[in-house]
Amino acid sequence: MRVMAQLAMVMNLDKCIGCHTCSVTCKQAWTNRAGTEYVWFNNVETRPGQGYPRTYQDQERWQGGWELNRRGRLKLKAGGRLKKLLSIFANPLMPSIQDYYEPWTYDYDRLFSAPMQADTPVARPRSLITGEPTKISWSANWDDNLAGAPELAPADPVLRKLSDQVKLEFERAFMFYLPRICEHCLNPSCVASCPSGALYKRSEDGIVLVDQDRCRGWRMCVTGCPYKKVYFNHRTGKAEKCTFCYPRVEVGIPTVCSETCVGRLRYIGLILYDADRVAEAASVPEDKALYEAQKSVMLDPHDPEVIAAARAAGIPEDWLEAARRSPIHKLIFEYGVALPLHPEYRTMPMVWYIPPLSPVVDVLAGTGHDGEDAGNLFGAIDALRIPIGYLAELFTAGDPEPVRAVLLRLAAMRSYMRRVNLGQERDESIAEAVGMSGPQVEGMHRLLALAPYGERY
Amino acid sequence: MSKGAGMAGTDGPVSDALLRLGRHLRPGTVSPDLRSLYQVGGRQADAFYRDRWSHDKVVRSTHGVNCTGSCSWKVYVKDGIITWEAQQTDYPSVGGDRPEYEPRGCPRGAAFSWYTYSPTRVRYPYARGVLVELYREAKARLGDPVAAWAEVTTDPDKRRRYQSARGKGGLVRITWDEACEIIAAAHVHTIKTYGPDRVAGFSPIPAMSMASHAVGARFISLIGGAMLSFYDWYADLPVASPQVFGDQTDVPESADWWDAAYLMVWGSNVPVTRTPDAHYMAEARYHGQKVVVLAPDYNDAAKFADEWLAPHPGTDGALAMAMGHVILREFFAERERRSFADYVKRFTDLPFLVRLRERGGSYVPDKFLTASDLGDDGREAAFATVLLDARTGDPVVPNGSLAFRHSEQGQGRWNLDLGEVDPLLTCLGGEAAAVALPRFDGHGDGVLERGVPVRRIGGHLVTTVFDLMLAQYGVARDGLPGRWPSGYDDATEPYTPAWQEAITGVPAAAAARIAREFATSAEESGGRSMIIMGAGANHWFHSDTIYRAMLALTTLTGCQGVNGGGWAHYVGQEKCRPITGWAQLASGLDWSRPPRQMIGTAYWYLHTDQWRYDTYSADVVSSPLAEGAFAGKSTADLLAQSARLGWMPSYPTFDRNPLDLADEAGADPGPYVAEQVATGRLGFACEDPDAPENWPRVLTVWRANLLGSSAKGNEYFLRHLLGTDSAVRAEEAAPEQRPGSVAWVEEAPRGKLDLLLSLDFRMTSTTLFSDIVLPAATWYEKHDLSSTDMHPFVHAFTPAIDPPWQTRTDFAAFHAIATAFSELAKTHLGTRTDLVAVPLLHDTPDELATPHGRVRDWRATGQTPTPGRDFPKLVAVERDYGAVAEKMAALGPLLERLGATTKGLTFDVSGEIDRLARMNGTARGGVADGRPSLARDRDLCEAILALSGTTNGRLAAQGFATLGRRTGTSFDGLADEHKQIAFADTQARPVPVTTSPEWSGSEAHGRRYSAFTINVEHRKPWHTLTGRQHFYLDHDWMHETGEALPVYRPPLNMTALFAEPGVGESGEDGITVRYLTPHSKWSIHSEYQDNLLMLTLSRGGPTIWMSPADAAKAGIADNDWIEAVNRNGVVVARAVVSHRMPEGTVYMYHAQERVVDVPKSETSGLRGGIHNSLTRLLVKPTHLIGGYAQLSFAFNYLGPTGNQRDEVTVIRRRGQEVDY
């Protein structure tokens, strides 16, 4: 056992209002500079939708992440390192600026400088790449709130996997938001892709960084990352990515995106994992087994053996304490409501998500699928507008059961707490129905609903 | 791990070898499986981002934008440059039993610092070049600024030249000195020539930056100009609130959503429009709250719902009425719920008696039975409403009605104590009578025949409001005559669930079930069922009826005045918590009273000549049972009637300069003016609004973007008020459609305003059309105060940097203007007497002016009116025009003499004056010698806090003691007497306010704010006729429109009114759709819609959202350029096609204006318009009622709304090559 510490995040999508405050505060703090105009270390996607850069989840096309070779060994999907070296000057697996979007500005100055003329002055759009007038046809968030969805959403790689089940029509409309940062993976394919050794995982906290002095701009990391969360600064010629706000977290302040999350849905915490078992877990043959495999690499911070091994590995006491208090560990293990994003990429992502509840479909509402009614818990989950299959393709490599289990726990919490809210007797059977105890449900309620600042981070 | 094990590892031996080689070239550690590279980071590594993060200081400020957020922010500064912002997280705790406030904020606020150094920042004073040339030439020749301004504005050619250039570029930089000189000259000339009431100021929402608002309003008020209302003009005022509660708006803070056990989110897109508060909705669900979202589209809030109901736009009232039907039937008629019955007996007008009047063989409900009907001839007997005591069956006049509010004998009896009396809810058990009630759903003759049980009392046939409610809602009881629904599935009789399904599209079963759940939840939780209601339901012509139907649900179920229950209306940041201090300072009440305060909608309706385009008679809104009061009249006629009866204010008031009129009128101006008007020697300006002497002349806009945002009928503004190009296509009214009492000039004037002045930090549609633009400091460059209804804190704006370039704070700018004005005014104006016409005011004895709400128009009877009864009051006010700047900068002496009054309660603030003198220092010399100084913005903030009960516990306690003498009840323990909030406190951290009689909710002991908890718990009456919450409104005009009771009225029919094509029609010109302008995700009104970050996250310019079906019919694809055209104007935008939109309705999100990426229109040949280029003003007559109980005017409290939701437009795909 080689215990390492990792900073990780959980986002509760059930609480996400899709406001993009995280994106804006992140961009203002980190990437509002020349060369990074198109770069959003943090972005928020409407689902269903194409994402940013568009269709990045289509790994048949972009070849990000890992796969297993014939011998069952992990192999970068974009090709082995040898192939990478050979294609280093002509990498075809790069999203173009159009796949992100061509950043623009406006001729604002015309509002002042326009001479007397026949018409009201106006600021026209102008490309920040070419400096020429431009027609805006794509952005980092073009399909926000299902904008253009009838035309654009069918290209959503997740939706395409279950397109025959999902109709994009008013009566069955659904949407939710997916905020994304770098996953700071345990098994980062970007790091493995870098020919220069410029990408590295910080030993002390697992943050994945680009050494700006060492980066040579080969951009293999951009290809290697299946989440497309490494960006190329076309001004400096170097790769840049989310830093997990290390200058902040080092001094005890949460990341910008977390602290400014007005939906209060982000949790940051430390987890401990066995670095020796990462490759093995990332190599389990079945995609659907990867969620459990990834959990199995993470260690119980209360386990005396783990504590001893961690001490031996030089992890300080206050870090061990932080690991024991970690909301991340609670959400993944004790409450069992957080799931990894695309475990099938085999990168072992460290930003996990609580999947969202959604309204019941009208046609089913009449039959009594009421989420608050404990008797109807199970029926209500299958009547939700967001297809469980869609969530499963995002979080569990297509396995609907873990997703269903999470949604049930959320629904059970609501049902259990409604009795408390109305001053009625607590009903343990509701908690038991989802494999929890009453106090556990109340603990989860505290963390998810009250979500105190001191317990979120 | 052994890589030889084969199971796990990387791809192959060759690359392994390569990587192993690489290990020796790197400082870090390669994982043994060659998969990853580890490296110790440490504080020395990666300096790039560390440098980026470093900063010099963090300053607390906020955003002064009308969003209700009032979020506290950290502004980061590095090397004297603002770098970025992030939310503060240091709000005082709510107590650990619910989610905290942190980290309030939203993406728009997070993008604000972009403006500071952006290319749209106004850095210097600008003016229209042609105007500057004309002015300089005239001044050089004439030597006097006032004479120069007079010449430029009165020479028809010169006037035309600069007015027609408005909005067409050609701005030049000028100096602050020259700008102030021109502005001063314009004001002096206008006051001298036309009168001070020809000057106006528009600056909305004091709560969003109180000092910046107050300083300009103070200037306007001290010179006698009119401040224009905004809450009603924005249509954010729910007129139902004064109607039902006698209050402007009072609602729970968002943390109280947590307390709700059941939540309906109705016409309010909480995640978008209440972004910092939305988490309470998300989190309360975990607490077991059920959430139902009602919205025509699958909106952002629907994501959080358990159920989403999609009523067709504007039909919400039908759904609410059907829900009311279910509640009245199941929870009152079939099996009465004790808690509900107890509540409505004590806190609503349901048990009060209403007289029935015979009409055509049937009866109609008439007036409340009062003591005067029973032989009491006391002065206020007509306001003593009556109910029956269930124990005795006898009529009783209970405490608490308006009769007890202002009178001597009412002292100690204005309360909701019932003593032993048990109010009788229903007269059932004896006689019955058939009543005729109006219906507006387009069926039959528009009359319902329903029966009510009756009693005969004092020769009057009476029934209760409750019995009328059951009749109106169609809840059948045995033995009553009339036509009743056969059951919930009866679709022909209002107001059943099946009846509403045909109108709203919401399944009948769902409507009934949700109503039942709502009421059951209220019963189980003790009134904790809540409705969040928003602009989606409130911006319609008939929103007051929609809201009354919705309020019936919360009131019948005993939810009003309960934490976690009741109405939660969030449209506009109306709550300036330290209201008393702000009001004194903003209106200059410390120096002169009363101020001129004008209803904005009427002002714009008249002065932009939209009234001339009313091609319908005012009686289109009349009930089938109307008596004909509106017949043959236009809306402008009714507006004039409202003004001459003293119901609503009207500025400019007379067709004469009020300074000259004061000289004429002498010492007792009221009778003189009434006589002059009665004999026709003096006219009301509103009866001849197009006569040049009655035009508004000078308008100052600050903290606002009138022409890019709120200007409904935008193109009419451009044409008539400004005199520049416009895309109006409408025809004026034909001769037979024109008003009878308002003069019609053949050629409507173009270019009424002499000067449009704006102060802003960015270029907007308003600055583009202004004659002079002053560069304003941003929210990160000044001291100010912020509060909201959504949280209980006051907190500060603080400058992170000094105002850069030549920008100035609003405070500094208005003082500069006042100084220049006073200098010119000393010689040109001197000291004059101004005659201010004041309407009959709410919360004063004026509200007793119209017994029984019976309208008697002295003009019709030929009598001479009596000021203060059926005519405005006339008050002489001395104005020392040379001393305006001195008065601005110090607190005047009237406060000690007259106190400070809010909502009828007068505070003695003399102790606070001394304290302010100590804190701020005093003025030296001049008229303000020795008075507390207001020379700095911080002083003004200090004064606002010191003079308000919410921020000064001593005043709150004193106010409650005063109130207790009137009510005879105790308010002990509510106020925190020792709490005094100083400005520095608000700079350190958001500070919770204390409970004060200025508002209706208790915040004592850390409780969350919810409206009316003081009324319910301390038996304090509502400010209404009965002192209770009203279902019934008996004013003549309410009967005239058929709205005495809650009722469903559909959206206006634009085909019938204006011959627009019908919704769903399609042809060569495109497809006709309902046109809605809900609030945007990427802006707060027009603010941020030009912000590069927000544009980048959205689609980069104006868009219109439409359904795939509508798009297909018009051949429109996503992101195509389209044109939307109706009689009011033209919009050019891009289409967003989405299946979350319902067919037949499009959204152009609010306040997308013409500054960014708007090409020329193919239709008009001009620059495309703003979202409000397709709308126009439509004034609802009942909003003009005044002088009667809760239907009495107060500023931003009651008045016609600038609604805009009932509009339709034709949309087509235009040429895709656009021209700018």
C-alpha cells in the first residue's frame, strides 16, 4: 500500500442552477488574458447538449483517455507513446478553434466615435482571432438551456447512445447542467501523453499541473485528455489548465469555482488512495466495473492500517484529520450518492457528481408518482423526466443501477425529512428502504441541504 | 506494483523504454508503472499562477442594479487596478437550522469589473456636437447661459436640428464645467418660463444604491421638479397588493422559503431572476418541501420541480380560480376546516356584509354595509364596516376598520380584537337571492346567475363576502338559486378544473390535485404553503386579477402572516429597508414639503403621445353589468378625470407656471384654484398634453436606462418625446375614437423635451439619445448603501479605486449641477412661491375622501370642487432657488418640527439630528448654518441609517409605542432599542436590520422575515377599509370593470383592439405569435447585456426564442436572422429554436437593446429596435382609482402599471446578409 493524498471535488448536480457564476469568476481570475480568450478552465454545459468543445465526449472521434490493449494493459487511446512521438508534428486529434469557439469582441468604440450619421451607432462583432468583422455562430455555451436543441442535441454523444429512447419534444422536455473543471485524475492520460514531462501530478495533493517552464507546446495533453480540459495558449505556445486554484487551497481557501458557487453545490475534500493499485483498478476489463474499481482504490481514512501507512508515507496529521472529515469521502462512501464522470475513460477522475432529480413526466403524474410519498418512492424514480439511461452513460459507463440507487436515496431523504418538517414522527422504514439509517439520512440532509461553509470544504 | 504482472501497466515495451529514459531527464517521480509523473509542488513551484493570484487589497462593495440580489462582494485590487471580484461569504448566521446566505452572487455580478476599463466605459462628459455648437454660438452672442439656452430651444430651426440628431452619433467631449453650465441653464430657463413641474427626474429603485438615488432626487425635489415613479411603471408593482393588503408590497425573504412545506413557483424563473436565492428552493426540497413550477416554457426552475404545469401565457388567473374553487368547495363548503375558518374570520373581509342592489329583476353585489347605513351619522361611520355575530345574529361593527384609524374615537381601537364576537361567515339558513356576476371567458352574455343566502338588516338586503365568493367561484350549496357547475368535470360553468383546462391547457385533474395538496399541506403545517409569484404572472394588463386569484389561495388557507407561507412576490428590488431616512433625504422633506411625485406610466403615456394611438374605447374593459361610466370615453379621459378628482398626481399640473399661479392665488390658494378650474379659466395640463406650455422640458435619467429597457412603446418615445426617427407604424385614433375631455391637436408634436440628460458609466440606448452624458463612477468607485427584500441586511458600497478619468459619483455630479444651478438661479429666479398640487394620499385622512367609493365628478355636475375631497390639495411651497446647493449639503430644520412619517406613522427624530450633527459635523454659513452636514456621500449614508427604524432601534421602539397607542395593543419585544447601525458597520460586514413598524414582519430574535407576521401576531390591522385582507373591493370603478371579486380575465385581444393578426396565423409576412419579454439569464435588465463575458456565454447579441413548430411554419432555422414586426415597431434579432418553448409564443428576453450587434431592419430601414420597440403602454382604468381607503395614492404604491405582456408580433425570416 502506497498511501497518497488527493484533493477531490463533488458537485451536486441536483442543486446546480446552471448560472455559470463559477465559470465567470474562474475566467476573471485566471484566463481573461491574450491567448486564453477561448479558454474556460471551468465551464457549465446544458445536458442534453454538445458540450465544450463540441462533442468532446465522442472518444471514437477524439481518442482521449485510456483503453485496454489486447493484452489487457492500459494504453492511451490516441495511440501508444511511440505513435505519439511519430505524429508529434501533425496531431490530427485536436479540436480546432471552431470546435471550442472563435472568441470575439465588439466595436464598442463606435458608440462614442460615430460621427453624425443617419442611424443609431452600434457595436458590431469582431473576431479576436482575425480582427475581422465576424458572424457569431458558436460559443462556449451555445446550446445553453436547450438553445437550438432540436438541431444540435442529436449530436450529443451521450444522447446518441440512447437516441431511440429520448424524444426532444415540449411535453417530455428535460435538461440539467453539468459544470466541469479538470478532473485531476488519479490516472491522468494528459500526464502520460506529454512528451516533455511538463505535466505532472503534485505528490502532496494530486493536483495535475502544467509546468509552464517545461511545456514545449506539443499539445499531446490536449489530445490525451478525454474531458478536453487542457488548453493551448496560442499566445505563449504552452498548455494551460485548471490548477485547482493551488495558490488559494495552499492557504486554506477553497477554489474560486467552489467558493463562488451560488448554488452551494460544490464540496472539496481530501481523500486517501493506494497509488499502487491505480493501474490495476483502471484496467478492470468491464467498463461498468470501473465505478466500483475506482472506489476500491480509495482508502478508509478511519482504518488504523491506512492511517499507519499514511504516516509512513509522510502525510501530515492535519491532512489525515482532513481526510477523516472529508465531505467527499462521506458523499462517495457513507451516503453513496456521488458518482464519477465517465469512468470508462479509465483516467480515474477526481471530480464526482451527485446526479439530479427531475420533475415527473406529466402523463405519469396523474397516476400518483409523488416523490414525497414514501409508498411511491420506487415508482417515482422511474417516472422522472431525465432518463436514467442518460445519467448512467455519464456516470457509470451505462449501468443504470448505481444511478437509480442514488436517486432513490435523495428521494428517500426528502420523504423522511418531510415528516420531520411537519412535526410528525420519524419513520425509520423510509431510511431502511434505501439501505440507510435515520441518523444517516439526517447527516446527509445536513451536508446536502444546510451545506455549511465549514463542512463543504 | 510489478509491471511484469501483465495485468496492469501501460501499452508496450518500446514506449516503456522510452518513458523510462525520460525519467532521468525530469525532476519528478515517474510512477513505477510508467503511467504518471509525480512532482512535489510546494510554494516555490509554479510561480506563474501564484503571481497571477497575488493582489494588494480586497474591498467590500456590491452592484447597484435592480435585481433584488443586494449581494456583498469582494473586489480585488492590484497595483491600483481592479482585477476581478468574488462573493463575500461573511453574512451573519441564520442560526444553523437552515442554509446560510453565503455566497450570494451571480455570473452577471461576477462579470461587473469588466466594465471598469472596458471600451464602453464613459470616461468624459459628452454632448451632441450640433447642440454644443448652437449653444456656444448663442452664448457668445448673448453672454448669458440662460438666454442662450432659451434661444436654442425656442428657435424652431435650431430646436429641430439638435432634436432630430438625437441617437445618431456626433457626440463630442465637453468639460464638466460647460456641461454643468448648460444643464443649469436648462433648468433655470424651464422653471422660469414653464414652471418647475416641467422638470423631471427618473431614477428607480432606491434600495439598490440609496445615496446615489437620494442625492439626485433631492436636487429635483428641492427645485420643485417631479420625480417619476418606477415600481408601477415597471409593472413590478402588483396592484393587487394595495387592493388586498393596503400595502405596496411586503414579502418574505428567501431564507423563509426554507420554512415552506409546499411551494408553488408561479411565473417566476427563480434560478435566473433570483440567482443568489435559488439555493433555498433547491435545499428546501431536501427538507421535504414539494415544489410545483407553473410556467409556459420548460424553464430553469422547472428543473427543480416535482411537477411542472404549463398554463398558456396569461391564463394563470383561470388556473388559480379553479384551484380556489377546489379549496372553497373541499375545505370550506363540504367540510369546514377549523383553522382556515378561524383565520379568515379574523384576518379577512370574508365575514363582512355587502349590500345587494336590485338590477333588472336580479341583484348585484354593491357596497359594504357600514354603520352609516344603519343610522350612525358619525363622521367616519361610512368607513365602519359591519359583520354579524354568530352568537346573537346581530350586526356588529368590529374594531380595526378605517373608521378607527384616523379618528379621535378610534384611538386604541384600531386593532383586530374581536372580543367575544364570533364573526358569521355565511348567511346560509334563511332567505336566498339570485345575483348576477360577470364572466369574461367569452361565453354567452357574460353574466353568471348564482344565488347567495341573504339577511335583511336595517332595510338592506345583505350577504357576506364569503357567500359572494362561493357564488363567484361556483361552489354550489343546497337551496340556492342560480346555475351551478355540476362538478369538477363541468367545463361550461366557471370556475371548475375542467373549465380552466379548456383555457390553460393544464389537465383538470392536475389542477384539482395540486390545489388539494396545497391546502392540505397548509393545514398540516399551520399555514406553511407558499406561492413564489413573479413577472410572468404580474406583467399583464389584468395582472391584478391574476394576482387576486392567486392571493385567494394563500389567504383562504391561512398562510399570510406565517413564516414559510403566503405570497412571495419578487419583481423588483422594492424594499429600501431604511425607508424613512431615505424618503426624507431623497424628497428633501427636511427643507420643503410636499415633493412632487408622479405616476410614471401616466407621464409617459401622455408625453410620448401613446394615448393618441388608442383606437379603442375605455369601456372595452367594462363588465357586462357595468353602468356605463366608461362608455364613449378614452383612457386619456379617465386619466384626466383621475387627476382632476385628486385621485392620482399629475405633473405638469396646470396649463400655467405654478410659480405664476402662486403669485395669482395669494394666501389661500386652494379655493382660488378650484374656482379658476371650475370656471374654465385654468386648465389641467393633462387635458391638453400636446400644447407646448404643457410639455415636459428637462429630464434627467440616472441609475437607469429608460430607452434601452423600461420604455414600453420605445418608438413612440423616440418620435414624440425626443423628435427623432422612429419605427412606429400604428395609426392614430380616428375622430370618433378620440378623447372628449382631452384636447386633440391635428399634428402631434415631435420633440417635446428640451434636454435629455443622463449619467452613466457605460453607453446605453439612453446615453446614445441624450443631449448630454455625464461620466459616472461605477459601483466599485463610491460609497453607498444597499438592501433588498430577499435578505435582511444593509451593507455598503466602498470605493476600491477612485473614480478614474473624469468620472464622478452621482453624489459629486449632482452637487456640481446644484452649484451651477444655484449660481444662475440667484439672479434669474431668486426666491419664489411654488404651488404644488397634491393628490389624496394613502395612510392619511385623505383616504376618507370618497365614502363607499362612490364617484362624483364635479365636472359632470358643474359644481366647484373642494381641494382635498374631490380635487387635489394645493400647497404653497417657498423655494429659495439660489440656496439649493446649500440645502442639498445639509439636513434641514423641518425634520425636528414635523417629524418623519412612513405609512401613516410619524417618528420624532429630533434626537437623531443632534447625533448626526456630532457624527457628520455641521454646515457653516448660508441658509444651512449649523445644520448637520450632508456634504459627503458617507454623510448621506449615515443620515439614512440614523433616520430609519430598521437601522436605528431607538426609532423603531418609539414607532411601536406610537402605533400601540393607536391600536391599543402591545408591540413590546419587537424592536431592538439599543441597536444603532452606523455606516462603518455596514462597510465591515452586512448588518441585519431590526424589526420596525415601517414593515409588517417581525425579525425579533433572529427570526426570518415574513410579511404580516406583526398583523397576525399582534392584531394590527392591515391598511385597508375593513382593516383586514380584502377579497371584495366595492369602489364604483371596480364594479364597473366587474372586478369587485376575484375573477378571471383573459389577455387582451390585440386583434380586436388594434386589428393585429391573430396568434397562430401565418402568411407571407410570417407567423403571428404571442410576444413575451421575460427576464434574461445574461443580464439584469439592460445591465450586462453588453458585457463581453455575458455575450460570450450566450449567443452574442439579441435573440428571440421560439418553438420548433413556429420556426418550421416560418421557415426559420436556429441562429437565422429574423424580423419581428407589429404596429409599434420592429426588432431584428437571431432566432433560437428550442423545444422547451411552447408553440405560439416567443420570448425576446428583456432589455436586449440596440447597442450590440443590431443590424438595420429591412422593414423600417432603420437600426433595429429594442425589446420594447414591439410593446406599448395600455393603461388599466382601475389603476387610476384614488381617494378611497386602500385605493389611495402613494408614490410607487399605487398607480397604473406599464404592463407589456399582452402583445403579439409577426415574425419572419429575413435576408441573411445584414447591413449595419
